[in-house]
Amino acid sequence: MLEVPFDLKKVKGVLFDCYDTLIDIKTDEGSTRTYEVLSNWLIYQGVRITPDRLRDTYKQRVREQMEASWERYPDVRVEEAFASICAEHAIWKIDEKQLGVQLARSFRAASLRRLHAHIKSHRLLDTFQDLPRGVVSNGQRVFSELEMRALGFYDRFDFVIFSSDVGCKKPNPRIFIMALDRMNLAPEDALFIGDSYENDVVAPMKIGMQALFIDEAWRYFGL
């Protein structure tokens, strides 16, 4: 793993990535079985659509929303894509907005293969308990917040920014600047910890932040 410069004395606030940093996760969103389960579940919610059409339409809606964005690294809210699909394929009157949320969460549950907390990261948070702490994650609030809460992470942070909240993803510098503004810190006073070289090390360092790979942080603090 590539080591990067780090000076703990300068750190006045810490930002974390979520997945593969705080949470160990594996999903299989391309599985045919995932869409078969969702297609069957939707029948009981008043929506009739085949698994193949659900998969293809969902991917198309997300792609269209991405292409319509002016962001260089755009993100969307998947519950909105699912809501539009439900509205178009309803066989009785539905609340498409609420069903879009439920379908997004069911989609996550159906595709989930592993979900665990990195215990070392819980211990790492203890190290920074006297500093402002936040999360900047390429994630969907509709289900990512619930995963963080279930594993005991969410309330350990002063704030959490998911890419779905703001319409852009890391490595877009805008999402880091939003977090720094929330902490009222200059870039050089903040440390970012994550697992991705491009998103969590290079991108924050480009705007003047310090950065560490999560493995390096665990080693540095003897975890």
C-alpha cells in the first residue's frame, strides 16, 4: 500500500469514507435472482413488471439521470428512478414516492451478500473523539444511512454527506469542500481517511487536505 505524508499535529477535524473503511460490504446488483425477487415483491405492491424489464429500465433511468447532470462525477437518488418505474407499471393506485423508497431498500437487501462493521474503525473513532468528525461517502442515503445506523456508526459523527444528497460523487472536489464548510475548517486542517487511492487520497490532497489509507490509519494508531 502506498504511504502518504501525514502530520497528526495539524489535524483539527477528520473525515471518513464509509464503505470498505467503516463498513465491510459485498453486493451483487447484477444478479438475475435480485430482480426476480423484486419483480415478485412488486406484484403485492400493485406493480407488474418482469425481472428483465425492471433491470434494464432501472439501469436506463439511472444512466439518463447521470447524463442529464452538469456534474463531472454525477450521482442520482435511486429511489427516484425506482419511483418512476413503479408509476409507469402500476396496476392499481399506488404512492409511487413511498414505494420508490421501499423498492430501493428492498433492492439493497436482495443484492446484499455481506455487511459487517470494521471493528478497528470503531476503535479508530475513539482516537478522534475530541475532534469534529464527518463522513463523505459515495452512497445512497435511502439505504446507506440505515446500514450505518445498524452497525453503530451513524451517531458517532457530527454529520454524514452521501453523494445522493448533493448530486455529485468523489473525486469531485465540491463534495469535500461541502464537508470542510460544515466543519468550518481550512483544507490543511483536515484529515481524510478511506480505502480508495483516487477518491480518498488523491482527491482530498489535491485541495490541500491530509489523507490516509484506512489500513495505514489502523497501523499508525496500533489497531
